[in-house]
Amino acid sequence: MAVQINPSILSADFARLADEARAVEGADWLHVDVMDNHFVPNLTLGVPVVESLRKATETPLDCHLMIEDPDRWAPAYVEAGAGSVTFHVEAAAAPVRLAREIRAMGARASMALKPGTPVEPYEDLLPELDMLLIMTVEPGFGGQAFLDIMLPKIRRARQLIERHGLELWLQVDGGVSASTIERCAEAGADVFVAGSAVYGAEDPAEAVRALRKQAAAACAH
């Protein structure tokens, strides 16, 4: 598995987003948390900010939509320049149709599961996706503590991916840091969203490199 590190701008300085995006240009993707204060109890940013970020950085944008009615809104994020768009299965009315629409528009389609949502009922949907996101905290706020009880779920997701022989990335988001990333990698994750662990560091670019090294070593092990 090729390890990928996606810094989350939820932990960045919103007054300096262009600078903060450029500070991590060695990262694989820039994770953009979109929240609507309905699906989750927080309000962050939307399409205009994604459009501006696309112009400010060469790093591809990984947009995580924690919003109601993603069937309606997700395509706008592809049009705004997102290279990957993640919708929550708990909010999507027609997840297969939405994933196909995102892919048809030229972006990677990803589906997210909240901690309480099991992965097994969605086994048949996996071939429609480019990435599966296992939330390792309740979505809505950055800086939360990693939920260790999600590790078995990550393992089960990896087993399903391998059972079907899929080239499907397995992403984890929530509480990923130097102290938790190895456990996530050993469980089968290969894409890691890190907010505070990157933007809370003195050198965000070095934090990305260090996290990638840790995860790669754990995957190899």
C-alpha cells in the first residue's frame, strides 16, 4: 500500500489559508472539511473557499462533505476544483448514483462512515468507490481524541476490500497523530487525515514527512 498523508485545513489558520496550504505542499492531498451546521454541529466553509484554494496550491483537494443533501451539493465541489469528494452515506439519498456522478465529472468518489455506522451493509457499494473513509472520531470538530474502538472496523473494511480485489483507498480521519498513526496503518488504512498533528507542529511540512515515515514503516511491518 502507498501511504498518503492529507493535512486537514480545519486545524489551519483560516485567516491565512493560502499560506497554510503552501506550508504543506509536500503532502499528497489537502483535506478540506465542509460542514453545514445541520449534518454536524459546526459551520466551516463552502464552494467559494474551495475555488480559491484550488488557485492557491498545487496540492490536490480532498473535500470531505459533512453536510445534508450531498446528492445535490457534491457536484459543485468537483466543479470548484476538488480532485476527490467524500460524502457521508448517512446523508446520501442515492449513494451509488452520487458516486457515479462524481466519477463521471472527473473526480475520485469517496464514501464516509460515522463511528456508529457499520461497514458490512455497504459491501456491495465498494466497487463504485475510489476511497472509503472510516471516521475515528464523531465528525464535526477537530482536535478530538482518537477512538481506539474503530481499529477493528478498519480491519474489517480492509478485509472486504481485499476480498473483492479492489484498488480502493482506505482513509482514516480523526485524532490521527504520531501516537495513533501506526495502529491505523497496521489495521489496514493507507490514507491518513491529520489536522492538529500537522498544523499544530512547529514545522508542518516536517510533520507530514514524519507521519508518512511512521505509517510506511507500520504498513511494511
